[in-house]
Amino acid sequence: MVAETLGTFLLVLAGTGASVVAAASHVAISRAAAVSAPGLTVLAVILSMGAISGAHLNPAVSLAFAVRGDFPWRRVPGYVLAQLLGGTLAVLFLLAVFGRVASLGATVPGKGINDTQAMLMELVLTAGLVSTILGTASRAQNLGPISAFGVAGYIILAGLWSSPVSGASMNPARSFAPDLVLGDFSRLWVYVVGPVAGSMLAVGLAHILRGPGGHDALAAGAAQGASDPEPKT
């Protein structure tokens, strides 16, 4: 729980911080830098804390692991709460330090993009992200710590080409946190429905490509934290 809270705090701090720091400091931060920061943060968190909690950092990932059968359902509510808490603390930190600037890094559809288009983009992006996570955590492709580079690389690449459309959130916790602090949930459904549907699509694709889950000790260890995996329920 502590690892998920801290890890999501760092992820959301990087994800929302770029626009906030740019607005507060009047120093431009390029889009490439803004989308690379959360990807590299995920890389660092997976390598440093993945063996403790699995480093989900994302409710859509926790849900996918549970549906896949590699993560106990009883842990899902706690993980999601920890992720939402970590993200909210990150945004509150930015608010306390810099004030209410740049909408605190809230994710919204880009100019000329409607909510449905943004939701569909989030669905496809998250399907790719979760497919990468599930794939690199399987016995068939046991990449171990190297899997962190695949996940981080995907996040950065997705952001580089798609962030102008939806912000490339791929994470309900990342989008929930600034919306909660701002008190504006009008667009939150885009960043919940899209990532959750995308994660379920990824689980379905994993079933087709690798068969049913729940029988792979490596996948369970990656999902639950390899240092102390628990029996699945």
C-alpha cells in the first residue's frame, strides 16, 4: 500500500508537474520532455519498488491483473485507494507550492477533439500499455527487470504522438487527482471509461495470444510483488 501510494505520487507529480512548473516558472517545457518525465518515472519506480507491490500505479492495471487471474481481488480496492491517494497528494503538493495554475495538469481533450474521440484514444492507448505490461510479465517472455524499459518506452512513445488528442493519461488515478482538487469532474468519464475498457481489451487479447491466466507464477509474482507473492483467490 505504501509503495503504491508513493509510486503513484511520483508518477502523477511528473505527469501533472510539467505544465504546472512551466506556468509558474515561465520557462517552456517541451512536449517531448513532458511526456518523457512520467515514462521515466515509471521506469524508476518499477525498478525500485516493483518487487514490493508490483508497481501497478494505475487502477486499470490492477483491474487487468485481477481479471487475468494473477492478482487477488481482495487487494484491488486497497490498491486503487492507494493510487488515488498518491495521485491526489501529488496534486495537493503542486497546489501548495505553485498555486492554482495550469489547471494543475488536468487531462482534457485537445483543441478540436470531442470527448468521444478522446475516450477512444485513451481506450486504444491503454490497451497497448496493458498488453505491454501483461506480455512482459508472462512466463513466455520473462524479461524480469528489463520489462520496466518496455513499459516506460511505451508510455513515452504513446505520449509523443497522441498527447495532443487526449493528454495520453492511460491512468484514471492520474486524471482523477487534478479533477478532485479542482472540483471539476465533467471530463473524468473520458479518463475512466477509456482506460478501463482498454485494459479489458488487453486482457482479452492476452487470453487469445497466451491462453488463460492465473497459472503463471512469474506473472503472479510480477503482479503481486515478487518479494512476497500470495496465493491467488
